[in-house]
Amino acid sequence: MKALLLVDESQDKIAIREIEKPNPASGEVLIQLKAAALNHRDQWCRIGLYPGIEYGTVLGSDGAGVVVAKGEGVDDYWLGKEVIINPNINWGDNEAAQSVEYHILGMPSNGTFAEFVSVAADRLMEKPSHLNFSEAAALPLGGLTAFRAIFTKAQIQEKQKILVTGIGGGVAQFAFQFAVAAGAEVFVTSGSDNKLQTARKHGVSGGFIYKDEFWVKTAFNETGGFDAIIDSAGGSSMNDYLKLIRPGGRLVHYGSTTGLPKSLDMFRLFWCQASIHGSTMGSDSEFVKMTEFVNQKKIKPIIDSVRSFDDIVSAFDQMHEGRQMGKLVVTF
């Protein structure tokens, strides 16, 4: 079968190779993938900025397809089912945090950038019926990360004011869509006015260009501040968010793409009774709740582009350049 491997002998560091099709072990199923989607972790693996790098691994955490075979002990129910894959492996029993054995499908376990993948049967959820395979493939990792940030950590309620930053990324797009669907008044930031316009078409109340020197003042004057801010940038922007958070508000961070803050305004933090929450992808139970929420609200992922698996390297290059608005999907 064809698969995209992380390789050390190529300048691209990724290459499509022919490898042996996996056989499902006891408790596993074999999925013929119809579509897979990129995440930033795939690009980070490519450039060596992800822990536990193992060359020869099939990358990819997001995928949707059809169960075509099963190992011993798996219910016949799953044969022929259209499914999405929960990319969590060994989250553990603690809902508050992942176990020390935790990792994500696609590194070091072989992932979804292949014609077939073998996973444990308890990683399966039936594909939401209102989504096609390309849309469904875009959902798992980004949707789960956003769901935990929005509902478990930020505890967003109807009519609250929410800010989601950097809405070019897949998680941020799910975050603002989930918050809108929950009845919150949602605002976003981006470096691109075109991306802000796209977000408005999906129900956000307003947006701000973070490259604008005075965007924080503008945002405060227009909104009066936010009950929760969902962010993946971190860095020196932390102090800007503290200027925008309402008393008792929550800052939720699921990444730190701009690094560590040079300083933190502790006085403003404690005086406004704000709280800072770290967040990751999410637990298995949250994956079930996220999928049910998407089904109930008929949410569709924002797709930037869909291309053939043979052109997957170009999708990696586009992600590296940050030109996408929505998920980058490949089909088989």
C-alpha cells in the first residue's frame, strides 16, 4: 500500500513509499481510509520539532474510512461501517490529565497518511452522517482539542463573550464554531482580513487584525472585554489578553507558537481574579461528547482544500507557509 513516511534520506523529510498493508491484531480493526487531514503536529514532526521522532513512521492523526477487516475479539458490528478515528492512545482514567503512557496516532504509532491503517476497535466512532469523508477526516484531533478548551476548560456558557485567537489554525476554527453553536458571542483575531471575513460568514460577531498596533484597545472599546479567551500563541500576547479579560475570566492556552512571555503582569492577573488554564487534545469521553455535539449541531469543518494523496507534500508546504484557511485534506 502507499503511505507517507517520515524519512531521513530526503530533503523534504517526508516521502510516499510502498509498504506492507497491516493486519489487524486481536482487538483491532483494519480501516480502508477514504480521506485524511493534516495537523500542525505533522509538520512539526517533519521539521524535527516534536518529541519522540522515529523515522520510518507513517504520519497522520486524522482520518475517516470504512472498516474492512477485524481481529479476534472485535464485534462483527463494525465490519463495513463508515468511521472516524479517535487519535488518543492511552489517555488513562484521569479526566484531568493524560497518563505518562499517552501518545497520539501518527507518531510513534503508524498513522492515517496511508491507504490502510490498523487501530484498536475502541478508537472508532461512526462517521457523522451529515459529513462526507473529507469533512469527517478533518474533525478528530482539532475538534477534540477545541472541545476540551471551550467546554471543559473555559466552561463557556450561552451569551458569554469569547475571544478565539489566530483563527487560521484548525483548532481555532473548531473553537469559534463550537462557541457560536453554544450560543456565545464570539470574536476572533487573525493576521488576514480575508480570514476574518470567512469567520463572520460562520457566525462570529466581529474580528480584529492582531498585526494592528492598537487592536487590543479597539477590541476592548468594542466589546468591554471577554469572559474567556482561547489561544494557541502564548508569548508576549499573554499580557494583551490580561488587558481584555473580564473579572473572573479564563485564559485557556492549548499551544505556545510564539514561545514564552518575556514577562507576565501578575498584578493584573490576580486583581481581576483571572485564571490561566493549560489544555491539550482531550480525553476519550470528551471525544464521544465532541462527536455527539457535532452531530447535534450539524457542524461542518471549514475545509481549505482537498487534493489527491499523491499531492500530500504540497499540503505540507502550504501548512508551513501558513496560507490555509481551514483544514487541508487528502483523499485516497
